[in-house]
Amino acid sequence: MAKLILSQAGKPDKDILLEKDRTTLGRRPDNDIPLQEGTVSGAHAVITKLADDSFEVEDQNSTNGTFVNGQRITKQALNSGDILQLGQLRMIFSQSSSVGSDSTMVLSPGSLAGGRMVAVKFMSGPNSGQVKMLDGKTAVRVGTRGTSMAEVSRFGDDCYITYTGGAQLPKVNGKKIGIEKTLLNSRDVVEVGPDKLEVLVE
């Protein structure tokens, strides 16, 4: 099952199931998913389910644009964990795998509303397919004891990695880092032991 995970300030996180072959999103009440946000156009975007059960999003000539992972798009395929932004409204696309296990989305209250969104998307390792939002309170521990270990954490609107032990230093974009705290940029690829993850800062 595919869904959008929407988080807005002052409201609980909301799961929106994508049950139709064609789902319209916009500010007008006749949309399949009406979005009460001033920066969203009346008919903003359409999400379409394709024959192979994949999904794509298409902008409908909106005023403020449709973005996937920070890039403005006209039409774009969606992958589980992608960050979809309509105007200033951000949400996460999540899709169950073919074996029926849902990708895990760990969201803190208000993490997508206000300020910058900081998250990590696991590309390989035991947590492959998971997206974890960073709220500045809890670090994400990656790697394994004996090989390489590190913590990825948020300070303000920035993301950092800190080496915490193991025989091998973590790598960022294929290059080993030092033992000191290192600033990460959006789209950086981090490798720590069996874990490989992508940094998302929007």
C-alpha cells in the first residue's frame, strides 16, 4: 500500500492512503486530497499509479511548483522515502515492498513543518528502505561494533556525523572522515560498516 505522510505544525502526523489510480492534490475542496495551505494551488499536482504498481507525480502548472527531494519537477517517478513538496507543504511518500513489509518512517512531531527538514534515508544494510527524521534530540546510530560505528545527529538546521568506534573510519562520498564531528550536506552518501545512507536536508 502506498501513502503520503503529512506533518503540519500543531496537528498530529496524518497518513493519506493512495488508493486510486489517479489522485489529485490541491487547495480546492474537490481534489481527492484537499490541502489547506496558501502556497498550494487549487489544482496543484496529480499522483498516478502505473501498470507495474509504481507511482509518479506530475505538476499541474502550479504557481509555486512541485518538488521531489528538493528538485522542482514537471513529472517524476516516486520511490519510498521521497520527500514531496507542494508549495511550502512537505510530506513523505511511502510504499510497501513487494513482500508486504512497510518501509519504516520515524517522524517527530512537527518535523516537516517550519525550519529545515533533516533526515537520513538508508540505502543498504539492516535498515535498508527506512527513512528517519532527525529532531535534534536523538542521534541515529549506524554501523556495527568491531567494524565501524558512528552517530548521525542534528544541531539546529544542520546534520553532522561523529565517529564513535571501530576499526574503520566512516566514509562520506567515498572519502574517509576524521574522528571529529563532521558537517554533512544534503545528498551526501555516508558509509559506516554495513550501513549506507543518504542525507536529506531541505
